[in-house]
Amino acid sequence: MDSLKLIWHRLTHWEYWPFWLIYYPMAPVWLCYSIKARSFFFFNAANPGMKNGGMAMISKMDIYRMIPDEFIPKTLFVDKDETPDLTLERILKQGISFPFIAKPDIGMKAFGVEKIHSKDEFQKYVNWTPSHFLVQELIPYQKEVGIFYVRKPNEAHGKITGLVSKEFLSISGDGQSTMLELIKRNPRSHLQLKVLEQRFGAQLQYVLEKDEEFILVPYGSHTRGAKFVDISHKINRELVQTIDGICSQMEGFHYGRLDVLYDNFDELCQGKNFSIIEVNGAGGEATHIYDPKHSLFWAWREVARHWGMLCDISIANKKAGYSYLSFKDGRAMLKETGALQSRLKVV
């Protein structure tokens, strides 16, 4: 019965549908913009400072180098062939201590992002990773927000077009039920059960105290169970000035989403006590569409609106001398992206 309920929940809540099912019906919209731009791969010109415009197959380390140092965590690039002992020594010398975050240098959808607590866990991660990866200091802030930013090439200042709060996957104790029982009561966590069993094992038999909160997945990734809440109504002048001030320092960046950790929203708006953990370019989704309160038709309209801005920016940059991807290179990028996603999922 539980499995039937989960299947029904997936079918009736479009946020759980596969990516292709959500986006393939929008192919005619992309085709219209492609005709307008005279290229299927027009997005390459949207962010000239990013490989492929930030659509895919771009080094996260290259993106971090675009951001002023004071707004990002301490980050170290690690070659996949580097020995674990030497790497760990280098990490500690950089002032990064356990626990820290490890993630693929070229990745997607939080695949391969892990919190590393010990030398043994780091050794396991090195043995697992199929590619170069990054090590980052653990940021103490407990809240995450996604901020979609757009600035046309001929404009001095940009704007925020969407704001999403990311609620980490968690459970709250009642003093009687095991963690496993609590997980099964909520479809959002139940859908992650297989992964959670692998991660926590026998710990899932533990009984949490009443009102004790336990974060199951400390990452703001929809594919790993986070709930996305559209808080675009909270966009204000202070926040726009703060984000615009940062993004205007990122050469060749006009369109994309910033994922930010913070503790207090007012301080974030004032430019205090926050850290940028990701910047996604042309491939960044306007993730506020995944708020369960939004219909699929509303989401499609919002995606189309953002694709329109992406197209206009690309055309303007093309006129300024930047190039689109050729059809051959664009196809190669898509093929390479699919292969990478398969590797990150299975290893």
C-alpha cells in the first residue's frame, strides 16, 4: 500500500516528475527563441565569462574565481589522481578542517556532494569520485536561498527575477516513533528512503525526543528532498543592490542563479553574514517554480519568461561580438553532459 501511495503522490505532484517530462513540452518555446536568435545554442553568448554560457560542463572552480573572495567559502581544487594523504595535508594547511564539503568540480543537481567528517570518509570519497573535485570549508549558516539574477548588457544594473527558500529534508521527533517511521510518514522523505537507509543504516531505529529536529540531508537540492518555497514577494531594494553589487564584479555574467547560505534575511539584504556556495549560468533553473503551490502551467509560463530574457541577452551579446555555440559543439556538449550525469549517478 505504501508503494502505491508513493506512486500516486509522484503522479499527482508534478515537482517529482522527471526533468524531460516537465521540459519536453516546452520544446516549441525554445524553438521560437532559437529562430529569433538564429541559433539553437544561442545561450553560449548569455554569459561570455563562462564556458558554454554556464549551461553545462563548466568547472565550478572557474566560476568561484569570478566571484570576489569575501563572498565564497575557502575552496580547494583536487585532481582526481592526487593521493588522499597529500591532498588531506594540503586541505588542512589551507585552514579547512573536518567536517568539510566535497563535491565534483563539474557536477549537477548536487550529485556527489558530501559532508566529510573524517579521514576514512575522505578516503572513501576519493575512491568514489570519477572526476576532479572541490573541497570547501563548512559554512555555519543554516538557511539557503536561491536568487535568480538578470542584467542586460546595455544596462548598468540588474534585477532579481525570482527568490526561493530551500528547506532541508528533515524530520521532527515525537518521543515514540523511530526515525524510519517518521521518514515514512512524509512522502517527501519517504521518496528518499533508499538513499537514507544506505547513509544512516541502523541509526534509523533511533527514537528522537519530542520536537527534536533531525536534518536528513543538509543540502538545498530538490533531487535530494529539499522543499522549495517561492518567496519572491520578499525581493526588496536592499537585496537587489547587494546582489547586483556582487554580480557586477563578475566579468561576463548576465544571467543565472546564485545559491546562498545565510542565517538572517535582513542581514543578507544588507550584505552581511552570508556565503555564495554556487552560481549557475544559462543552465540554472528558476527554482521557485518548484514550490508545491504552483501549477505546472504557471511554471511553464515562468520558464518561458526566463528563456525570453536569456534569448534577449544572448542576442545583445552576439551583436557585441560574442559567439553562439556551433551545432556540432552544442551536440557534443549535450552528449558529454549526459555521460557525466550517468557516471555521477551510478558510482
